[in-house]
Amino acid sequence: MELLPTIVGWLIYSALLSLMALGVTLLYKTTKVANFAHASFVTVAAYVTYTSTVILSRNPYLGAPIAFIVVGLVGLLLFYAVLEPMRRRNSSTVMLMIGTLAFDIIMLGITNIHADYLNTVFKVPSRNVLLSGLDFKFMGEPGILFVALGTLALCTVAMYLLLNFTTLGIALRASMENPSLSEAIGINVSMMLAVSWFIAGGLAGVAGALLPLWIEISPDIGTVLLASIFCASIVGGLDQIYGAILGGLLLGFFDVVGTSVLASVVGPWISFYEPVIPLIVLSVTLIVAPRGLAGLRLRRGK
Amino acid sequence: MSGLDQLILFTTDLLALFAVYLIINIGLNLQQGITGIPNFGILFAVAGGAYFTGGLSTRLALSLLGIHTDLSPIFDNVSVLALINPILKSQPIIAVGFMILFLAIGGVAGAAMGLISSAPAVRLREDYLAITLLAFGEILNVIGIGYQPLIGGPPGVSVPDVLGWAGEFRFYAGMFALLFVAIAVFAYAGYLIKTPLGRTLRAIRDNEIVARSLGKDITRYRTVAILIGSTLCGFAGSLWVMYSGAVTPTYARFDWTFLPWLMILLGGMGSNRGALVGTFIFVALDKLIIYYKYTFAGILPFDIVWLNYLLLGLITILILIYRPEGLVRTWQKEPSSVQPKK
């Protein structure tokens, strides 16, 4: 087992996973919904990168800012077309979750149609594709390592600044903590929810856009990752936004480094069971800390 | 093949799929609609029923029929089945006995998976629970692919053909067997709702605190609901394997968790008749689109199956916004049919 490539793999995967989980936790805090559509957010972004790179022959990294906007708008669409009308009718949390699920299924259909279209009209492969060949090298490591970590750091700092030092952020936090009180003092809670859907979509968009530089993408990539994203979010704790980063790092560590260590100790057959690792981490976390790692820390702090 | 034959084949397939989904949806409805447990991991129980039927049926058939062979029931699957299937073909009674036995395997496997899911289900908050169960749903696929002695890894295995005696009418016989079980399950669910157990489950859904104050053991009742629901899902998995004759570790979350959720939503949660109507509309729509797939092949630059996704998603969103109580509520008046409010 070589240590360095494993650690590089861990950092890249964890950084992307953390960005995706960050959005899930944010949406959970604002809308109280586990967003099933995060799967398609990631997939749409991955195909934004792929399409702009292959059809328009742009640099793959240009996909990230485009995907931030595009998927942010997809998030807004989901909120205004599906969730807001449901919320006005006092739908239960489970119903709202099915709403995100239905939206996810529509987006899954659209991504697949897009992939078929690329294939038949532009005659380019559109399933199980990887763009890592176009990545640059920096100090002998793939560029995605630095970009992914840099993006995670940038997004975390930006989020921290937004939530703590701007009026918008403070209004956002107020409507997370107590929507009815916020409404009473004149905060447009519906608008705040829309903002959080845009941000969460954007974060998933950036992460998804970087994905094809590291792993093969297909229209079902988001669905495959969804369980891990949710695990990272829960392990970190749904009550604390930054918990998602902790969850992503931890889950990625056990997933990438854990599998690699186990494979060299027990035998390569163990790597078949890699998808079970997030579940084991999730189970252990929920037994030790039923409200996630962040919940544990907060409780001790009191 | 004449038009009539094609129509009969189409209807047979449609009814078989309908029967399987009806059993699953009754099981899901019992958990989500009646007891209020958002089980987004029913794939776990369905796959449990399917994979354990796949893994155990050939082995059991070998020992029960007294066949001695050095061949592996999984890795030399085809040769072993060549020993078993002729016997089942000539002796329908044994075949039907095996069918019931395999169904029981599916039920027990489903119940076992349900028991595992119930560990988090009785402890976690609703939102944590939905996500946790969803994440755990995939685990059997991983085991099915990684642990080859279960169902032979990715290529899967065939199972003893318990319908072989019907010859060319094999699939019709299978369809009737599936419908028979589905009707029995439907009748049982209708009965269950009216028993004291059913009333307690609804009471827990509508107001957990009141139910607890009346001395009901919430944890135990929730476990019971999950166990019954998962057993039904296990039955369905097992039946689907017997009907199609083989199993591969590819049971997807979309087909066996998300679609059932959309179906019970369409019909109306908490009502068995709703589950029936929702299942029928969804399965019929799905099959019709696939039926007309080849008519449009070549005209559109993509596979028409994806339009199905757009349609299913759109219908669900419209239902959620304009008729969240489902289609059936309009002509069914039942005091307990109030949707739980969060």
C-alpha cells in the first residue's frame, strides 16, 4: 500500500463530500427537509462540466462557477415550483421530502435525456466518463487536490462571513432558529428559505462540477453518492452547519484510507464492501452520539 | 406473434408487476400511512426476500429432493437446476409445495431485515430515521455483489422453476399465483386495520403522547408494524424472483423504494384502497410507456424511458400540491384517514 496516493484520494473525496453535505445540513436547518434532490444537483453539475469541456472545449475547471449558478437556479426552481406551494398548504416534513424526491426523479430523467442526446447528436461518450486526463499537475499531484481543498476552504470561510457578518446572514440564521418570530419582526422567511436553497444548490453544484476530474460520472452518480452525502451530514450532526465538514472528512477517511488499509491487511476482496463503510461509521456515530458529532461537542461545551 | 398474443402477454406482465407492487405498497402503507414510520429503506426487506430466496432455494431443493451431487448449487447453478427442474416439472404438487416454502423464506428474510431496521426506527427522530433507513437500504446489494456464495455475485443465479409444470403457460400461472397472494395480503390488511392492533397503530400515528398516556407501549407497536410490513416486502421480493426465475444483486432504490412511495402517495396514504388504486395507475402508466417505446425509437434522439421519469415526477408533484390526500380520499370517508401533521 502506498500512503501518499491514498491520502490524496482521501482529501479530494472528503473535500467534495463535505461541500455536498454542507448543503444538505443547511437545507435541513432552514427547511427541515432531507433533500433527496441533492443527488440530481450533483449530477447536473457534473454534466455541466462535462458538456462545457467536451462540446465547447473549455477548461474543465470553468465548469465550477457555471455549475454554481446553474445548480443554484435548479435549487431555486425546486423551492419555488414544488416546496413553496406545498409549504403554504402546511404539508408535513415527510411530504416535503417526497416533493424533493419527485423533483429528483424529473431531473434524473432530464440528465439521462441530455446524456443520450450528447451521445446520439454529438457522437461523444456520455456515460462512465472521466476528465482527469485534462487535469493539470502541481508539485506532482493532480490539480484537483488543490482546487477541491481550496474550494472547500473558500466556501467555508464565505459561509462563515455571510452568516456572521452580513444582515442577510443574520436574517438567515434568525429564520432557522425561529421562523415565526422572524416573520413577526419583518424578516421575509420565504425569501430566506429561497436564499438557502440557492446556496445549497450552488455548493452541490461546485462539488459536482469538480467530480468528473476525479471519478467517473454517469447520470446515476448523484444517486450513488446520496447515501454517503446523507451519512456525512448525519455523522457531522444535522443541528450544526459546519458539522457537515467534519462528517465529510471523517467519512472520507474511513472510506478511502480505511478500505485501503483493510485491503492490505485482510486482502483485496474487502474492497467489495467499501460501500458498507459509511454505514458502519453512521451506526457507530449514532450509537455514541445520536445527534451527530457536532451535537456531542455542543453538549459538552455547555 | 399475433396482436392478441401480444396483448395477453402485456396484460400478464402488467398484472404480475401490479401484484408484486401491491404487496410491497400494503407493507409500506402499514408503516408510513398507518403507523407513521417514514421507512425509506423498504428496499432492504424486498432485496432480503429476493436474495435469500435466490441463495437458499436451490440448496433447499437439493436436500429436500434427496439429490446428491458434488456440484455447487450457486457456482454450477445451471447444471444443478438441470437436475432439479425436471422433477418439479413432472410433479406439480411438489412444485407448489416448494413455492410456498420459498415464499416463507422470503417472508422470514424480510422480517429479519425489518428487525434490523427497527433498531434505529424506534429510537431516532423522524428526519434522522428517514435518512438512516435510506442509507441502509443499499447494504444487501453490496453483500450480494461481494459475497458470491449468496447469489453468485454480479451475474446472479437462477432459482428452481416452481412454475415449470405449466409449460408454455408458465407466466400466466405465475401471474395468477402472484395475484392470489396479493389479494390475500390486501384482505389481511383490510382486516388488520379494524383490529385493536390497527386502531392502536393509527392512534400512535395521530398522537403518540396520547397513545402513550393510555398505556400503549409505543416501541413495541412500532416494531410490530415494521415487522409485518417488512414480511410483506419479503414476500414480494421472493415472489418476483420465482416469477422471473432468476435474481441478480441489482435491486435499485429507485424501483423498490421510491416508486412504492410515489404509488401510495398517489392513491392516498393510510388507506389500503388508495394503495391499490395508486399501484394500478403507476404500473399501468409505466408499462404502457415501455410498450410504446419501440414505436418512437429512432424518432427521438434519446431513450423514451426517460420521459417516463418526467411524467412520474410531474404527476407526483401535482398530487403533492393539489391533492396531498391522494386520489381515493374523495369517495372514502373514514374518520381515521386524517394525514398526520408535523
